[in-house]
Amino acid sequence: MGLKPRFRFRGFHLHSFNQYLSDKLSCVRPIQDTRHSTCQRKSYGENLPKASIVICYHNEAFSVLLRTVYSVLNRSPLHLIHEIILIDDFSNLHDLHQNLTVHLEKYLPKVILKRTSERLGLIRARVFGAHLATGEVLIFLDSHCEVNQMWIEPLLARIRESRKNVAVPIMDIINADSFLYEPSSIVKGGFNWGMHYRWDSLPKSYYLHPGAEYYPIESPTMAGGLFAMDRAYFHELGEYDTGMDIWGGENLELSFRIWMCGGRLEIIPCSRVGHIFRSRRPYGGDGFLKNSLRVAHVWMDGYIKYFFQTCPSAVNMDYGNITERQALRKKLNCKSFKWYLDNIYPEQTLPAAVDSNAVIRKKEKEVEIIDVKTRRKGLLKHMGSGLCVQSERSIYDKRSLLTLAVCEPSEDKNQIWYETSNQDLRLANTLCLDVNTTVGPFARLMHCSGSGSQIWTWSTKDNV
Ligand code: LR7
Ligand code: MN
């Protein structure tokens, strides 16, 4: 007899993915080789540097954590793995550290297991792990990944090329409901002025370039969880800002620092690593706003005003002491944020002037202004039919389809859309109108991510 639904739900509640299913799957399983065929024919020669893989976790599901470790052990040439360092960031679930130590005993001392004596948060936990490492290259992974065929060689080869290259794999998707491993399209990293990471699509011309399917792509930012970096260079460049708490912001901080202080950040299309993308973080604590403020104060010069314009609540927030990080920027002789925008992220646009929507406001009669500067709400009306876009099921249900229905502008109807300063359109402030381009394009509801697929602009033409 299977588990009762409430137990199945418990896994979801604890981890925001289908733990019940993960526990039933083998911790060693075949996955689709999502690389382009050219990658499958490439070889990277001898004498690649060896890597220390650092994986930090807080209350991770045991089966998912094991699958992460086994995928590394099974899909990497063992002579390239100097060690795997597992840092238990003070979990309080299922004796994780203890069970893992028992389970991985035969791999000791190649696998190193440590537990922190207090909750450090992922940023300080990674620094703790990096200090234990002795391999030439550091590779960080989240605790819910599966690495794919020959994932490590192309990353290490870029670092062999130059110690100042920081290499990021393509992040494939492990579906949080079905655990199916799905390929991702090739995109770059960017950010919006709310300091959220977003995926930016590549220009069409990119695909015309010979060798595009395997050649490294310069990326203005990285998502943060999965990357390889020369270990000495990681220390030289200032590790992480350990004044940051729990989660968030460190990925932009490191990205800016790499580019502005003489390094290079690249996405490596031949390296594929799956990651479980979930719609909510299940653990408590978040430092996102404070951490982002630290990033903005240290790295963004006068451009901080766009962050404040987008996030007025950050203006008076405490962000601790940043003098050490400012001194680091000086010591490393880093370039200006303007240089970064002009040279590394020229596609980035500045937020529209505060009141540029006046014309639109006149046209969209139903739109009610909540905050002239940043936000408004209203119906999304299809001009031809006069019908409104609404979610078919609950506004909190990500699987809900979008349909057209008779407009009924009352609060309990699933038709009230919020436009935010991130240029996205939200239902009930949680789910965003998103475009799926892999099998589409079609519109759907997705967890708000700040990605390019969720940015909407108002047409200023009549009747459009
Ligand atoms: O207190 C904590 N201590 C931890 O050790 C909180 C978390 N963690 C661990 C956690 O178990 C996990 O292994 O830190 C890792 C990252 O946390 P997630 O998986 O809950 O975060 P995420 O995947 O939503 O976060 C992305 O952004 C973070 C910003 O701080 C980090 O940079 C993550 O590494 C990053 N993940 C990725 O880039 C994978 C692709 C996702 C995207 C986009
Ligand atoms: Mn993650």
C-alpha cells in the first residue's frame, strides 16, 4: 500500500519538490544527454586541473542529495575529482549529516563531510567549504543537481586556458513534480533593477556564428549555484562577501566583481548540469534585500539610484558595514559600473522615467493606479472580443491555464493583474504572466523570476 496523500504532501511541503517520487527513484539513474552532437565529439586532452566540488545543503531531501553526489562520482573521470566537500549547514531534519556519513563511508576520504556549528546561510557555508578545499579548481553545486555526460571537462579546460576564466554550465531542468530531466535552451545571465537575476536570450545572430553550439559565451552575470573557478583566484578576488545572510545577491556580487576586476565569466554550452527548479524556497530566512543593498553600495556607483527607484523600501534599510568590501574593490583596482554596463552588458536598459506611462493610463480606463511610481493593477482586456485574461483555477495554482472570460473586475475574480516595477504582470502578487518559447510561444503562469520571458511592455498604438 502506498503512502497516504498527506505523507506525500509532507515531502512537497518540506522541500517544494516531489520528494515522495525522488525516494522511489534510484539514486543512480540514466538521464538524457542534452548536449549538442558537436560536444559529444569533442575531447579536452590531458592535464586538466583537478577540482574540489563544494556542495552546501540545509535540510535537503536525502535521496536528492545522494543522487547529486552519485551523479558526480559516476559521470566524472575520478582523477579529475580531487575531493567532494559536503557542508551540512546546520540542518535539523532526518540526521542528514550522520546518515550521509554512514552511506558514503566507502568514498572517504575523497568525500569530506562537515557540519557547521550554527546556521551560516549558503554564502558563508560556501566560504567555509572553500577554506577546506585543496584542489586546484573549486566547483560549487547546489544540493539538488544531476551532472550530465562530460560535464566537468569543458569547465576545467576553460580554466586551464586562463585562471581568470570563471565557467558556468548550462542549467538543465529537473522537473520538481515529475523529476524528468529536461534540456534548457542556451541563454545568458542578466539582472533587472530590482537586483533579481534574469535569463536573457541570445541575439539571433549568435546562432549564425560557426561553432556557436559549443563555443563559450560571455555572460554579464551568473545564476550563482553552479560554477567552476580557479581556487587561488577565488581567494585572490575576495571569495564572497561574508556580511551577506542566508540567500541571495551573492551571485550578482561575484559576477560584477569578476568582470570589473579583470576576470571573465562564461557559459559553457557543452557542460550540462540539471537543477531542480522549484517555485518556492522551503526553508526560513532570507537576506535578499540586505544582501542586494550591500552589492549596490559597493559595486554600482551612481546606478544605485535605479535600484532605489525600483525598490523604494530598500532606501532606509540597514545593510551593515561594507568598508572591507569597498577596500577590496580599491585594492583590486576594479573598473567602474559604467564600464561594466557599457562593455559587458550593453543590452541593459535603464528603467523608464517614472511617469512615462501617462499616455497609456489615459487609454486603459480600467487601470487603477496604486503607486504612480512603481505599480498599478487592473484587467487585461482583449480588444477584439472585449474579454479578459484570467486564470482558470486558483490564482495561486501554477498549473492553472489562462483563459479569456467575461470581464468582472471584482477582487475575488482571477482577473486582477498587477504590473510591478520589474515590468512583469502578476496575479495576486505571486505568479507571473510568462511566455513559454520552447513549445510555443504560448502564455502561461509561472513563479515570478524576473526573467526576460516575463517582461511585458505596453503598446502605445491605438487598438493594439
Ligand atoms: O541557509 C542555507 N544554507 C544552505 O546551505 C540556505 C540554502 N543552502 C543551500 C541549499 O540547500 C542549496 O543547496 O544553498 C543551495 C542554494 O539554495 P536554493 O537551492 O534553495 O536556492 P536557488 O536554487 O533558488 O538559488 C539560486 O540563487 C541563490 C542565491 O543566493 C544561490 O546562488 C543558488 O546557488 C542559486 N542556484 C542556482 O543558480 C541554480 C539555478 C537556479 C536559478 C536561477
Ligand atoms: Mn537550487
